[in-house]
Amino acid sequence: MITIEEKFAKLGVDNAPGQEVRLKSVDAGLAGGPVPGVRVDFSHGDVNAFPPLPCTIDLFCEGFRLGAEQAYTEYRGKRSLCDALAQKLAAFTGAPVSADSELILTPGTQGALFLAMGANIVRGDKVAIVEPDYFANRKLVEFFEGELCPVPMNYFEAGEGAGLNLERLEETFRDGVKLFLFSTPNNPTGAVYSERELRAIAGLANKYGVKIICDELYARQIFDGRPYVHLRSLGLMDPENLMTIMGPSKTESASGFRLGAAFGSAAMISRMEKLQAVVSLRAAGYCQAVLGSWFSEPEEWMRQRVAAHQQIRDDLVGEFRRIPGCMVRPTEGGSYLFPRMPKLKVEMQDFVSALRIQANVTVTPGTEFGPYTDSFRINFSQDRQAAVDAVRRIAQMVERYRAE
Amino acid sequence: MITIEEKFAKLGVDNAPGQEVRLKSVDAGLAGGPVPGVRVDFSHGDVNAFPPLPCTIDLFCEGFRLGAEQAYTEYRGKRSLCDALAQKLAAFTGAPVSADSELILTPGTQGALFLAMGANIVRGDKVAIVEPDYFANRKLVEFFEGELCPVPMNYFEAGEGAGLNLERLEETFRDGVKLFLFSTPNNPTGAVYSERELRAIAGLANKYGVKIICDELYARQIFDGRPYVHLRSLGLMDPENLMTIMGPSKTESASGFRLGAAFGSAAMISRMEKLQAVVSLRAAGYCQAVLGSWFSEPEEWMRQRVAAHQQIRDDLVGEFRRIPGCMVRPTEGGSYLFPRMPKLKVEMQDFVSALRIQANVTVTPGTEFGPYTDSFRINFSQDRQAAVDAVRRIAQMVERYRAE
């Protein structure tokens, strides 16, 4: 029998984004002195550089003034907000959403992911996840005692689409996978799945009766006018086997309110509500009021926000490509880059520590996302100049630690 | 192997407080017409009748203006807030709390409870809970696939203290219980555990190596100048085996912000943080700022709030005692009453529905708290006159449905 200590040993948080403040400083093995510059924390977006819509705080205060009816909502979220949001999400994703039975508001998109996984995984269930993908995916499967079936995404070799290995995906499905979770745009690479890939995924899900959780957290920030396809819009899957997850924490910068949404299968939503009832009851009632502005942003505000991120992407991709031996796939959607470094004379974990200590730059080691000992992730939703300068410092550090 | 549907079948939410809005109206079996009056929802407190401190919204807005540093805190909560809160919680509960290792901020007290249970229960573990106690306790044990060991609290027969059956508690401990969870003041009865009971619990926990989660959510609202003893203040237990849970959702009426705190065992806090990282990352960052006012309320504000609730308790206990055959134990702490009704000619579940449909009064059926088919719970943190009128309507309804 597994002990609680063994169960939690797999759930490390020390290197998780935002937790670096808890790391002890290790000076051993550092080469050279500081590479000074303004501190940049690439582990998450900077809401000072890209703040939420100004009206969010007003909506929050209105919710607070509403009092009891806003403080104590149904566990799945305030009905009037759900009614409006179901229509907006249906319009955005191209398939109907019932406010009554197919939508739940959650504490952040993380909350939606936790509930969706908890509402589907029974211990021993085989669960397919993508490598690389969001670092919590693996931990969730492990927490719920599912069996991990990783499927590689060959993001550097993809001719078209994200580069998911569909043959390997089918093998895992044939081998008994019950649930498949993936993000598009992909976290950490910013790769967007093509319609061909999504059709193949849906076809395999139908063939083998696999349920799908589709994390579309960054679906509103697509670059270069590229087409973005919502799996649910294709109408190829039984809607009861599909859950889609979104939230206003990224492009919309509302992470401080902890809001997310999951929509799809009524049976799954019903189980997710039961789980939410014991996890945290509901997304903070007053915070829910902020969702009134979601998908109602001024068009020009959203256009500018996406354009500004595309510009930063271009700048940073240019900077990384100037580093000899560094490979980077330009982000197609979202705010992440996942550059692969040339061979270094220190472990990536130590290089990441050195970046933080010597260059005032925080990045997230690639091993959080799968077996990527030569890569790290950055969230480039930052002040543009500060981000460019920080990547130039990374370049200096690469030279300092480059393998002979 | 259990299926996901079987696992969730035990986690009903239809009768959970606040979910009544989702119940379908059932008119069958209703006797007589409406008993009109202002709607009172006793399933939770009314923050319109007892609002949060006015400064809470200002603190929230200040947190929002702080931006990034408030939006993205450590998973266990913003360090400066934890530093201040650890001192306040230590002073209140009479034992030290390390801000660095022994405290975590959570999305509501429910969040603290979920994390504490999830960080301690491995499937198959025997877990002792009290009957009656908070309805989520049982569900949490079931969700984490522990084995429930209920211990009765004879709240009507207690000469002193809450009336926990200590002999039965020792039997369950001797039988292999790993974890014991209880609330003081007790939810739903408002009974406060005596120092004698707490000493006995600590002694048994030490003797059998049992870990304890002590839910003190209502510990700041104690009536009649009664002594209240914090289990952790006794210094009888290994601090690594004890977790205490509190939050500002009840007496302080800050439920709409979803804030809670757990403090104690550093090993448990470490696991709880790992779990929080995949459940919802953190309590909403901007909401955390509201904790600046917690335990810093004007003394007179707190005094008046407790006195006002004591007055409502007195009024309602008087009203219930006017109903022939009704038994009620006066609340010693918190805002709950758990009256036992005389024999009715309908099931309690149907009586509760009739109260809602005919008398505009929402109560929570006793079966949510254990095998209590003759009782219901009310939260009397309500407008005083509305609450008195509502209990008078309950009295009319009891006569209408009283068994011949």
C-alpha cells in the first residue's frame, strides 16, 4: 500500500512557476560575476505590463455591493453570469453550450482542470497526455492514481500543425486509454493543433471510446492571422465525451481573480460540481462578477493586446536565434516560448538557478513539461524592452556556461 | 474496480446548502396553502444582514492596484500576509505558528479542509469523524477512498462539553484509525468541546498515533462568556500531528472572497501546498489582500457582532421551544441551531421541501450531517425579525404536518 509521503513525493512544486521565491540560494558552481539588469520573471505573465481591463475592478466592486446574492452562488456559478457566458462561449467555440447543464465556473483554469481530471479518472485508468504539455497534467494523473501514457509532440519536426505523434496516440488508445488531455495552443511551445490533427484525434477518440479534455486557455491569442480550430466546433465527437477548458487568466490578465470555466459533457459537469462542493464550494462569488466583461472586451483592446504579444514574440525569437546552437519554434498562439539550448557544461537545473542568481532572470526548467533537460519555458507577456534585455542576458549566460 | 459514476454517486449536492435553487418544485403531497412571509434562507448566513467590515473592499482594491506581486503569490499565500497572520493566529490559539513552514492560505475554509484531508488520507485509511458534523467531512473521506469510522456526539445528553462519545472514539482509534476530524464549535449543533474532552482526545491521539484536523471555523463567535479552548494551546500533542483550520467566512462574513487558513504540522502544510498547486494554484491573489483586516477588526465591532448573534440565538431557541415536542440545544458558539422536530406525518426531506415551497423558508436537512432524519440545521446569521418570523412559520408548518 502506498503511503501519503510516497504519493506526494511525485508532486514537487519547488520548480513550479511562481515558487522560485522558496528556492534556497546555491552559489556553488557559479561561474563569473553578475550579469546585471532589471529583474524579469518569465515564469508567468506580468500583469503590470499587460493589466486586466480597467472595468474588472469596477465589476468586482459592483458584485461586492450586490452582497448575499453574489457572495453565495450555486456551486457551478451564478446563474445569470452562466447564462450570458454560455452564449459567448458557444459563439466563440462554434458549438452550443447549455448554461443549465454544460458549464461550470471554477477557481482559475487550474481549478477547471483539476475538477475535469478528478471527475474522470479512477485509480488505474490509463490517461494519455502530451509531451511537452502543461506541467500539472502529469501531476494530476499521478494524484488521481491514473496510469500515465505520454505521447510525444515533435514540435521541431512538424511539417504542419503541432506535430503530435498520431501513431503513438492510437497505440495508447488501443492499449486501453480512457482519457486524453491536451492543450492547444500547446503549453509550453505555443504550437497550435491543425484541423487535420484535431480531426484525427476526434476520429481515434470515437473509434476507441476515449474521453477528451481540451485545454484552450490561450485560444484567444493566435498570431499571424493563423486559423484556429476548436475541437468541439468540428461536431465529430459525442459531446458527452468532450470537455473544453478556458479562462481569463492569460490574454485577459485576470489571474488575480482566479476564474476559469469548463464546458461540455453534462455528466462530467455534474460530477465536477459535486467535486467542487468539497474542494472549495465555488469560484469566489465577488470575483465571478468580473466575468461580465469576459468576451465583451473592446475589439480594439483585444486586437492591440494580441499584436503587442506577437511583436514581443518576434523580438525574442530573433534574440534566441542569435545564440549559436539554440533552437526555437515561434509561438503560434499564447505567450510561451520553449527554446532548446546548445550543450552546456552544467545541468539545465543549475543553469536555471544561475540565470536567477546571476542574471536576475527567472525561467521554468523544461523538465517540468516532460523529459526536456535541454530546454526551458518563458512566458513573454512582459514589458517588451525588459524581456529583450533579459534574453540578451540569457545569451551572455549561455556563452559563459557553453560546453567546450 | 469502482467506476467514476459509482465514486461520485456518494457525493450528492442537491440538498447541500445553497444548492436548493437547483431543486425542482415538487407539489405532490403538500397540505394546505402558502404560509406567507419574507423569504429566509437559513442554509447559510445573510451577508446583507451582517456585512463584512467596510474596509475589506478597500483592501481588495489596494491589492488589485499592487498588481503583479498580489496577483501571483506563492501557492501557500503572499509572504507578507502570512507573516502577519501567523502572529495573529498564534496569539489567538495560544501556540506558535511559523509563517515559513506552518501556514497556508486557501480558497475558503472548505479549501483548507479539502487540502488537509487530501494531504493525509490514502485509500483504505480509517478516518474517524463525528456525527453530527459538517456535511463535507463524510464526503471528503469517501472521495479520498478512506474508510469512515463515525463517532456519535450525544449533544442532547452532554452533561458538560459537546458530548462526544470518548469510549467509541477510543474503539475506532484502537481499531486502526489514522486521522480524526472534528469541528469545535460543532457544525451543526453549535456545541463547544470542553477542555476535558479536548484533553481526552489529545491523550487518545498520542496513545494511538492518530493525526487530528481541528476545524475551528466558528471559534471567534462564542456566547455567554463561555471558555473556549484551542486543542493546539494545550501543548499535549506532537505539533506535527495536528492541523487547525479557520477562516473569515462566518463571523467576519467574508465568504464572497473565498479565504481560509490552515496551520500546524509543517509536513502536512508542505503536502497541502503541493496539492493546492494542482487544485487551484492559490487563494485568489487580490482576495488575499483582504486578510490584512482579519484579527485586526475593531474590538467593538466584533463584540457587537457576537452579541447580536447571541440575541438572535435566544430569540430562536425561545421560538423552537414553543413547539411542543421540539428539542433544541442552545448554540454555544457559531451561528447554527440543529433542532429536532416532533414526529411528522411526512419524511423530513418532504417537510424541508414544503417549508421552502409553502413557507418561503430554506433549511438544510439533518441527513446531510449524519443519520438525523428528524432534524434540520439553520444558520441564524440573518436579519433578526425575519429569522423570528421564519421560525414562527416553521412552527405553523410543524402543526400542519404533525403526526396524528
